[in-house]
Amino acid sequence: TIGAPRPGMRSAVVAAGGCAAAVGLVATLAAFGVASHPLRPGAGAGASARLDLVVTADPRPVRSAVPGPGRVVVRGELLGGQVGAGGPWRAGGRVVLLAPAEGWAALLPGQVVSARGRLAPPDRAGLTVAVLQVRGPPRAVGDVPAVQRVAGELRGGLRDAARAVLAEDPAGLLPGLVVGDTSGLSPGLEDDFRTAGLTHLTAVSGTNVGNEI
């Protein structure tokens, strides 16, 4: 016969159930926060808006087969903004900007910027509140935090050193593997990584390589 669960086992089951319930509650609250965010109606209607945000990641180039000025993807955390002729508001939330490379590509994480453009809903479900399609340069650009300024200089030095001694593809790949800087990846190599399911190796940092070996 199967005996009664030991007290320690019962505690572990209860703890695991509590953790699962807590994770589910957090996910539900996050989804509700996105759905009820003040940007959502404007995003659905394609309204014009001004967003104030903190850049949270290095701008990434948009690969496009259509000739024209380059564009970048900028991810940020909202501070506030204004939609159309409505009043200003303060709220957090994740946003994605599709912006011209000129003026935006050199931004660093931690900088506070203001952007004007047209809102659009995100293309997939998640914690991103809205997408802002930007036409002009960033406005009211804040200072770069000292830590991010040093990190940006180190990343730039690594890119320059790689280009000086390596061929194009390896030179673009090395910064991605070491510090997650994929700005120099050629479109062909990026497609190869995506096809092979290895984009996570350049997603965050070189620690991913260590985990794979």
C-alpha cells in the first residue's frame, strides 16, 4: 500500500502550488495592465502621439530588401506621453519604436528621449503596449548614464578590433557572441542563425555560448 505523504513532501507540494498560483496571478495582472493601458485605444486607431521613454536596449537595424533610408528598432520603458489632442499622462509599460537610423541608431540604454509618431498595435501578444512609427529624430535626448557610456565605448572598441583582423561575417558575429551586439551581423548570417534556431546565442550575452558548450 502507498503510505501517506511525508510532512516534508506535503510542504513541497504546497510550496510548488503556491509558486504556480503566484506566477499565474502575476501573468494575469500583467496582461490586464497591457489591455487597460491608456495607449491601447490610440494604438488601435493609429493615432498620433508623443511618447517619453527610457531606452532599454541598443537600437537594432531593420533588415529590408526595399531600398531607402535605414531604420532601427528601439525598445523602451514608458514614462508618459500624450495621444492626439488629449492631455498628458504618466504611465509605465513597454513600447517599441520603428525609427530612422539617423539620430536613433547611436542611442544607448538608459537615455531618456521623447518621440513623436503614429501609434500601431504590437504584431503579437505580449507585454508590449504599443508600437510607435517615428519619422523624425529623437527629441529632448537625455544624458547617457556613465555606466552605459563606458559600456558603449567598450562595444565600439570590440567592433573596431574585430573588423581590423577578421573577415566580414566573423567580425559581425564576434560582438554578438560576446556582448549581444548584433548591429554588424550581415543579413545572410542572421538568416542562417534564425534558420538553425541559434539566435539565442546573440540575444543577450556571451554567457549563452558557455551554456551551450
